Amino acid sequence: MTPARRLLPGFAGAVHLPGDAGYEEHRRPLFTPIDQRPALVAEATSAQDVRAAVVAARDAGLTLAVQATGHGTHAPCDGGLLLRTSHMGGVLLDPRRRVARVGPGARWGQVITAAEPFGLAPVSGSHAGVGVTGYTLGGGLGWLSRAYGFAADSVLRAQVVTADGRLVTADPGSHPDLYWALRGGGGNFGVVTSLEFRLHPVARVFTGAACFPVERADEMLAFYRDWITGLPDELSTALSLTSMPEDPQVPPPVRGRRVVQLKVLYAGSADQGRRLLRPLWRAAGPALTEDFHTLPYAGASMGGIAPGQVELLRELPDSAIAAITGVAGPDDGPAVEIRHWGGAMGRPSPDAGPAGHRTTRLSVIADAGSAVLADALRAHTSGGAFLNFLHDPTRTAQAYTAADHRRLSAVKRRYDPDNTFGVTHNIPPSSRGEVARPVGAGYGAAAGRRAAPGQAQP
Ligand SMILES: Cc1cc2nc3c(=O)[nH]c(=O)nc-3n(C[C@H](O)[C@H](O)[C@H](O)COP(=O)(O)OP(=O)(O)OC[C@H]3O[C@@H](n4cnc5c(N)ncnc54)[C@H](O)[C@@H]3O)c2cc1C
């Protein structure tokens, strides 16, 4: 038996130790600058493998980090066990019940493709390569969220390997506290080995973009702020102040130009979509370019801005608009997207999970941090963050209301008292009989509780 196999008895998938041929390739996340050096990397092939890995990590006093695609890895797994789930990417559909069940390695593109022939769609996000499970555990804000809520709101059931090595079902009737926490609480409570969620009757959508001169940004934003009140939930829009590339494929009127770009996805007819949008044109003037189509949901490509800075706003007064256009109007400013939330996200069911800040009216996402923008928006922000857009794990507590964070810490104490799943946007377990408190700073310590690097006080 190889040394790697001895470390993980009962584990059928590949295991890579430092120095092994596969270690360098498998230790890295995809999209982040994290240069992590785990003690070992294990590629799970089944729920049994996941159990074997969790038990081995616990017995060896190692932290355990889960990675499906690496799109959302913001805390390094140094000296711990990195469990990769990309080989567990199965997708099963029950179109009659409008339900999908996926393995922890599944990506949104697989679900979208499988659901399309049945006129169904998930609450997926802006990129088909993102992992379904990581996205959903972090809340999941998609272009159908105004109509159907956060992706977490569509979760029906999860199978989870908890820190004590049990494989449990979390749903309204079984481990309801864990079911609640998983719907927004991230990867803190165990390793999800399968996720079951609702699909929605969305076959075709009216979608596309229009670009306007950036000089119209102040008027457009002021109009947008009022116009979004009372829009149907099926309509999702965003305005971006951005520079179009100097690319021959970009239409000449906007090539290499700073613009205000309106992005639209409407789960309804083209006629009604155009009628709903028309007032914006009255405020913005003629568009430089327009490109709208009715497409299958699978063909809609919404893109998004890589979040260097994210602010969640309750209101958008003129002073905030002036700050946004002052920072993002000039050619060399950051790209900034103002996106309308609300709709079903703001009307959670009584047992909804802790995903998101549901009173958020608009998010402002900049691709680079700006102190000027932050200062100008401070008075109008909720002070909150959205877990999936948060790259700084020390701000994890800000993704929740204080009450939800306390409840999450209590659930954490029940399911992962030693913080085995601490290498993530960490929610520390609360102390016995107390409200949530941070755990000690001994990340990777073999005994006692572990804290993720940079763990912030909630
Ligand atoms: C290009 C791009 C576009 C994006 N667009 C959106 C968007 O439109 N809306 C939105 O809400 N978010 C969006 N995100 C953010 C994305 O949802 C998060 O980064 C999410 O964490 C990615 O999950 P993953 O599994 O792909 O990544 P991974 O890095 O593999 O996992 C991220 C974290 O998820 C947890 N996790 C993953 N699998 C499991 C499991 N089986 N059990 C327990 N925990 C697990 C772990 O804590 C892990 O650290 C986007 C990210 C990128 C890079």
C-alpha cells in the first residue's frame, strides 16, 4: 500500500501527496491567486470516499477543504486535506416533478443543458462553468432570482457528510436546522454529496443588451432608480459603466468607447419586454447599439463584472449616483455594474435559509476597489455583503444579519464543533450555551478547535 493510501483507508479515488506527479496539478484552484499547499489532495468518486476523507481528516486533526471547480476558493488549504469533488458531477432530472438532483462536482452548464428540452431552467448565475453546489450553498444570485428567489431558495434536500463521518439527509423533515443553514451558510457544515432542487418553467427568454453614451449616465441612473420600482419579477436588468474592447467584432459605434450598457433578461414575451423597457429609452435617448433576441434560457449569455468591490444598497440618492459616475464615468475608471435585486428575493418563505440580505434594493459591483466609491456609498449601504461575491473571508459575518449569524454559529457547533470545515468563508461554532464567538487563531492545530486564516470576529 502506498503512503497516500495508508493515510486514507477505504478511499477509492486518486490521492496526491506533495512530490507526487498529480499534486501540482490538483492542488490549485482555478480562478483565484490562492497558492495553497495541502498536506494531501484526494479526488472523491463517491459519498463513501467523502466519508473516508472526512473521518481520516478528523482522526489526523487536519482541516478539510472542499473544491469542486475552484471558482470560489478564497481561503488557502495549507497543511490540510483538500477534497476535490469534480469526479462526482452526475446530473439527474425528474421533469415531471421539475426537480434536479446533482452530485457535488456538477456545473451549471450541465443542468441548463439537461433541463432545456423540458422547458425548464435552474436559478443559475452568470457563468455556466461555476459549480452548482458551491454557488447554491453561498446563496446563488441569478438572472432568474427576481422571479424565483436565490438558488438556495429552490433547494429541497441535501445529502451531507458531517464532521463526525455520518451521511445525513437535510430537508424540512430531517435535520431541519442543517437544511436551514445549508441554504446560504456556505461550506461550513459538512460535505454535500448530493443536492436536490427545484427547476422552473422558463423555456425562452427575451434577453440582450443596449449601449448608451456614458455622458447620459447621470440621467439614466436617476431614472433607473425610480423605474425599477414596480417592475414585474420576471424582468431582471443591470446598468454597467464600462469600456467596450477595441475589437473588430465589437460594433463600430461602441468599439473602444466608454458606455452605459443595459443588460436585460425577461422571462416573458419580446413584445411585453420591449414595452417594459421603452421608458428607459425616453430617459437615455437613442442607443448606440441594441442587440435583443428571444432565445432558449440555455442560450442567454449575461456575463458579469468580476467583483473587486461590492456594495449592497437600500437606496440610490443623487449623491451616490454622482459618486458612481464620477468614479466610473472616465475612460480609465473601474467598470461598475448597478444591479436591481428585489422581487422574490425580498419575499422569503417562512422557513427560508440565511442567504443574502433580502432588503437589498441594488448592488454596486466594481471590478477594482475604490475608496472614493466606498466613502460615497457608505451612508446608503446595508453594510452587508453577499457570500458568493465576497473574496475576503474575514468579512464572512457581514453576509448575514446578526440573528442569522448567531443561528448559523449554533448550527455549526452542533454539526462541526471542531471547525473541521473551517477552510472557507468560515462561520465559527458558538461556545456551549453562548452566542457565537470566534474560535482561537490556531489554524491547522492538531488539537482543539481550528480557525480559518484571517478569521474575523463576528
Ligand atoms: C466567473 C464567475 C461567475 C460567477 N457568477 C456568479 C453569479 O452570477 N451569481 C452568484 O451567486 N455567484 C457567482 N459567482 C460566485 C460563485 O457562485 C462562488 O464563487 C461559488 O463558491 C463557486 O462554487 P464552486 O463550487 O464553483 O467553487 P469551489 O471553489 O470549488 O467551491 C467554493 C466553496 O464552496 C463550498 N463547496 C463547494 N462544494 C461543496 C460541497 N460539496 N460541500 C460543501 N461545500 C462545498 C466550499 O466552501 C468551497 O470553498 C461567480 C464566480 C465566478 C468565478
